[in-house]
Amino acid sequence: MSRQWQSGLPGWILSIALFAYFMTPMVLCGQGQRQGNNPQAQQNNRQTTARGGIALPALLRTVQDRPPASILTIDGDGTWEPLIASMLRQDPLIALNLNFIGLNFRSGAGSELIQREGWSAGVPRWCLMAPDGAILYSSESYPSPTLILDAFKGAGLQSRMDILKWFLANHPDHAEARLALLGELRAVAEIKTQNALGIPGVRRAGTDFLSGTNNALSGQGSPPQLLETSIDSDIWGEYARESDRAFQDGIWKQDIDQLWGRGSSRGVANIGMPGGLFRGGGTSMVSNLGQHSPMMKRLYHRWLPDIESALFRRPSSFQLWDFWLIVQRAAGGRDLGDLIANMVPGPDNRTRDIPPPMIRRDWIRDCINREDWRMAEDVARTTWEQLLLATAADLASRTVQSTPGLNGRARIGSTTPLNTTSWSNVAEPYIEVLLRQQKTGIADAVLQQWFSYGGWIDAAQRARNLANRLGFADLGNRWGSYAQARR
């Protein structure tokens, strides 16, 4: 969209048209998706790999939701793909935040696109594709950052950040546009932080319930690496000013349940404003990578009292708790026990659900990253004891049929509180905390309690895998036998 076209329309019509166009929903697919608790699991340059043969119609649907344009590579062995993906994460291309897709010229959309455009078969190329599927620029020569930038500008395109800044110059109090701009500023700050500190691209390690951003970025038990003051100001300064202004204006309180998306933090597709308003498991006002910025750490520390005051008024709000979790993590940690000690649940809530179990699990992970074993064990044990009390009450309130083959124990159905969810959120974190402190006897007793109350049988296999990963092979073998004994 060229500036010449912009100048030919009345301001109010142009504002509406541009905002509607650039506020279209985004659905990330491919490698950019997350599993598990990984608040930064998206690639800041949105990246999809379709080497397996995604069809052309699916490709066109993908780029349609990702203005202003997408960069595509089409080759046979994927050689260009990582090189150009890395190029897009460097200046001067970072601020464009372009969608990137790698294709294979032998199959799927790559082959179909070559036929559609009449390109030479079997020859690697890259191209710039508009949201409507039109090819804006194409070349068989390996690109440089300058060439990509020139192609982008030559097509009359502007980055979403520039469009949003232009829009806000005319509508400075537009909350959704301000949050969308924060998403763009945050994406740039995060990429620059990763580049400055040598932080690798974020990925899910997939080793245990603790797998996630903190482990991948900072190293378990290590404090986060901090940016130097001058670099910190250059990278995070504009984002810090805009996010603090939004916080002071109370935007974070406005319809937080609607403005919040679990995004890559909980396996829900990212949908929202351009730049990923809902990226990273929270609003665009917070970033897990802020823990590497002294400026953001001071800012988050100043925000904590207001967020905790809101939690006392809405103690069961998952969204508020997740907001708090990111902020306290960057601020340097907070005693969860002290915070919830005086919280009063609502008439329809249970004490064991404040904070929600997934928040407790993630908070325990943070404690382990800080090697704060006392705090981690205290919360994990309290959560486990509350779960056992709830299970005992559940057993007392209903009749349970005994099932042969369970060694005299009652087999409880899927309605038991000791199910797969409570294993992942409560029992497994507690057992892991104990094992990491060499408290194998208590860990074994916890697993025995789990089964004595008729808990999910396959937890034995999960417990065995956990023990083996942490170096307790003998214990793992014993725990693995529990499943067979109870079937």
C-alpha cells in the first residue's frame, strides 16, 4: 500500500480502511506453534515450514491472514530456509516482522506455485507474496537483506509497525491499536535481545513438565543474563515507555478476559491484532524476555502491587494470574504463599484452585530455575495435600464399585480428582521437586498415595520416565512395575 494511495483518500475513510485491513485475525500454523508452557515459543518472525507438501490453496489461506506480505523460499533441500529465516531476524529487516514460509519445489505448494507462475522447474528461488497470493517480487538469486528491503519498499508496502504508528497519530487513544503496536515493539525487542545475548531460538525441550522458556533461555538454576544499560535502553526503551503508559492508563484492566489469549503458552492458536497481540501467553504488555532487561525488571517490579491488588478482587482469574506470573518472574520472584495466604475465594470457587493449578505448576518451575527449593516444595506440598483432601471428600460422597484385578483397590473412573490433569499440574511437579532434592523416599510415598486413592494408572509410566530422566533408574524401574500390579 503506497503512500501515494494513502494521500488520495479522506483521513477518516483511510483510517477505517487501514485499521480494518491490518486488524485481521492471524492463525499461526506449522513450526511456529507451541506445546506446553512456553510463553515465548513463537518465532518472532512468524515462520512456517511446509516441506512435506502443503497444497497451494492452504498456502494462500495462510498468507491471506498475514499482512503486509510473506517471504517464501522454494528449493529442494531446504538450504535457503534457515539462512533467510536468520536474515529476517537481523537489521534492517527485524522491524518488518515478515511472515516466512519454506517450500519444496518438488511437491505441494512449491511445485504448484512454480507451475502457476511459469517459473523454471527445479531452480531455487525466493519471492515476496501479497496477502491475496500475488507475487510482488521473485528472484532465483540468493537475496541480501538490502535486496529484500528494496523489494518490500518497491512493492509500495509498509510495515505493520509503521501503519499502526500512523493510525495512532490520528487516533492516539485507540486501545486496541496501542496494544497491537506494543506487540510489534515487543517482537523487535525480543529478537534484538536474543541476538545481543546469544540466546538461541526458543524451542520446547520436551523433557519434563519444566520444559519451557526459562529453562531454554536462562539455564536451569541460573539467573537470567542481563543486557548492558546502554544496549538495554536501545532495545527496550520504546517498548517500556509505551507499555508503562498503557499500564498507567488502565488498558490492562479493560476486558482482560477478552484481550488475553493463552496463545503459544497453552497450545491455543494465536489470534488477534497484527504483531501477535496474544503472542507468548499474555497481553502484548508483558514479555518473558523482559527478565533480561534491567529497565523492564524495574518496570515490572513497580507494577506488581497493582496487579496483586487486582488479584485480591478477582482471585480466580486465570488471566490475571498469568499476567502476574510473567511480571513476577521478570521482577525477580515473589513468595506465592504470602500472596495467597489472605485471599478469600468466591462462593463458587475452591481454595485449592487459587491460584489455578497450571499457574502453581509454572510458578514451581520458576522456583526450580532459581533453585529456591524451600518455596517450591512448600507450594507443591500444599497443593498436593489440598488435592488429597478433595479426593477423600469425593470418595466419601459417592459409592465406588470395586473392580477385579486391582489388588483389592477400587478403580475410580475419569471423574476422580486424581486424573491426568491433576497428575500434570500437581503430583508430577511435586515428585520432581522432591527428586531434585534427593528426597526419593517422600517421592515414592507420594506415588503410593496417588494409587491408594485410585488415581490414574498410567501415572506409573510417567513417574518412571521422570525418574529415569533425573538419574534414578532403580526407582524408575520400581515405579514402572506399579502400573502392571494395578491393572
